[in-house]
Amino acid sequence: MQDGPRLPGVDDREGEDRIVLHVDADCFYASCERLREPELEGEPVVVGMGYEPGETAGAVATASYEARTFGVESAQAISAALERLPRRVDAETDPEIALEESGHYRPVDMEYYQSVAAEVREILHDCADVVREVSIDEAYLDVTERTAWAVADGFARHVKNRIQREVGVTVSVGVAPTMSAAKIASDFEKPDGLTVVEPGSVREFLAPLSVELLHGVGPVTARELRAMGLETAADVAAADPRTLEGRFGERGRELYDRARGDDDRRVEPKGLPKSFSRESAFAEAVEEPEPKYDRIETLAAAVAERATREGALYRTVGVKAVTPPFDVNTRERSLPGPVDDPDLVARIARELFAEFEDVPVRKLGVRVANLEFVAAEQASLEGWESAGGVGESSSGSSKTGEEPSASERANQSCGQSSLGDFS
């Protein structure tokens, strides 16, 4: 039995084609920078690895689509990017540089990007029973038990809209019966794309695509395929698989299968999660204690229920409070041993939040961490209190410039509307 909700009319469909979503964030680092600096929206944005403001060292980690029109590309040296797209701060003082031909450069802030990615990740896990996180900005979802092919496009659009509404970043989604086709489909109409490849049409969808677009084909392999006279996926699909195997070894057969739309890989998680959390933003900063405590209790109940449902015990309970303008404050308390106790989570969360009860708050979060997944009988507060009670609190405060999400909204097809993992 699946714990998650399913769309009306969806019955067990054993043997039917799986429904796989590939979710890929568009220019993720640049999108994160726009979250905390909304004035960057629509402007060329370049995020540099190893870059410091005013310097020319480093390499481009992400270039927004606006920056790409000037010839700025990922992995390009910052010095080369600056030749194509000067810094806006320089253009403001140098009359020889046109403002409209300059851009905004920012250094990589991985801690902040990971916090935003965690919010997206939480939504994905809420919307699918199986999620494979590939990187900070992309993941595969198996939603076969959550929807049906007849309404798969609506389900995928719902996932896109929820991420945009609650987190504020744009993603492109590909839907297909295989992982490789879903990956290609997510790139098909970037940015903000949604492409659905239905069962029976995968090979037709792939056929006209150039070999570079086949999943797993890089520049070197593409050149070798072209040297063999294979320009498109259709060409590879029509080739003699023995010839491909002779040239590429086992990968040759894989290329042949993928070009024909054959891919029996299943979406499998990479590993167990390290924490569960829920976050929710107010429409505007709230000062009164009562609505804040009500929200804390709602979030605590949701995160404890998730842990119970996943069969997880936890050793740490934490809260998060975002105060104006966008100051992120976290508090946590360690327990003497792993527990599964929703009442304890709610109680500790209220206690940790107490120092913020009279402070304006824009966003709240509750988290359980240091998870243990066990099949044995789960522990409770009573057992650990007899062993010496709960541990001491620790706290942290940082100014990340985090842009608040929209207010928590109910969601019928993906479970509770809630966000985020935080550290």
C-alpha cells in the first residue's frame, strides 16, 4: 500500500509503463541569487567558482540565460566572461561600458544554494514515493503510484508550479516511461519547460535528435559516432549493434538501446535521508505569539508523522525562524538516544522557539535529524526521560538573504504543502 495520496480514478496498474519525471532546475545558482536579490530578475547573472568581487580569477559555475546571449558559458574562465560581459559595477563608473551590455557577478555561496535545494527536495519527496537525487539541482521521480498517464502532464505541471510558488525557483520537467527519455525531455524546452513523452512514442521522440542529445553521450563519443556516419538517434537505432559494441564495448549496446528508447533502469534512491523538516512562510511578518506557535505545532506534527511513516528514529530536534529582513536563525536540541515521539518534537520545538515569540517572524521551520532507520520497536519519550531526560540546546544565526516562500498551501495531489531541510 502506498502512503501518499493519488489522483482520483487511479487504480492499481501492474505491468503498465512507469511514469518517470526528471526535474532539473534552470540556472540554479543564478536563480538562488535572484531569490535574495529580486532586482536581479531579468538581468544577466554570472556565478563564479573561486571568484571574488572585483577579481578576475575563477571559473563560471552558472550563467543565466540573459548572460548566455553575450557568450558567457559554464566552465569558462571569469576573465574570458568579463571580456564578453563586463561587470555592472564597472559599467556604472566607466562611460565606455554600456549598462545594457554588462552583468552582475556573484561568488558561489554553496551553503545558501544547498538550503534552497533542500526546500525543492522536500517538495519532490512529498510528491513521489521514490526519488533519486542526482545533484543539487536535478532528480528523478517515479510517480507511477501517484498519477496516471492520462493526467501525467497535469501532475508534472503541478510539481513545477509548487516549486515556483513555494520556493521561488524555476524548474524544467521531462515525463517519460524511462529515465533516459525523461532526462532528454527535461532539456527539450528549457527554460521553464514541460515535455511529456508517452509510452509507445519514445523512439519517435528520440529519432530526429542529434547524437549529442542522447543520454550519456559526451563530445568525444558524439564525434566518434559522427565519424561512423551516425548523426541522429534514428541513425544509432538503425545501426548494427555489433558494430557499436566493437567500437565502444559494452557502452555500444547501451547507446543502441537508449537510441531505440529501451531503458529498464528503475528510479532508486541513492541513500537514506539524514533529516526530515517542514517549513512555512507567512504572507507578511507576524509578531503575535499565538499564530507562530500554532504554526510550529502544525509543522512539528507534520515532520514527526513523516519520520514515523518512514520508519525513522531521531536524535535531534530543531527549529528555524526567519526574521526581517531575511535573517535565518536556527536552534536545536540533542536527545540522549533515538526516539519516535511526536509529542516530544512538538514540546521541544515550542521551547526552542520561545525566544522568538515576541519577535517579528516571516518564516518558520521544524526539523528532526540524526536519523536511524530500524525495524525494531520504536523508542518513546518515556524510556529516554527515565534515562536522564533530554539534552541541552545549541543555537546558530546567519544572514543568508533568504527570500521567503509563499504561504503554506494545501495540496491534494502531493500531500502537505511544506518545505525544506535546514542546517
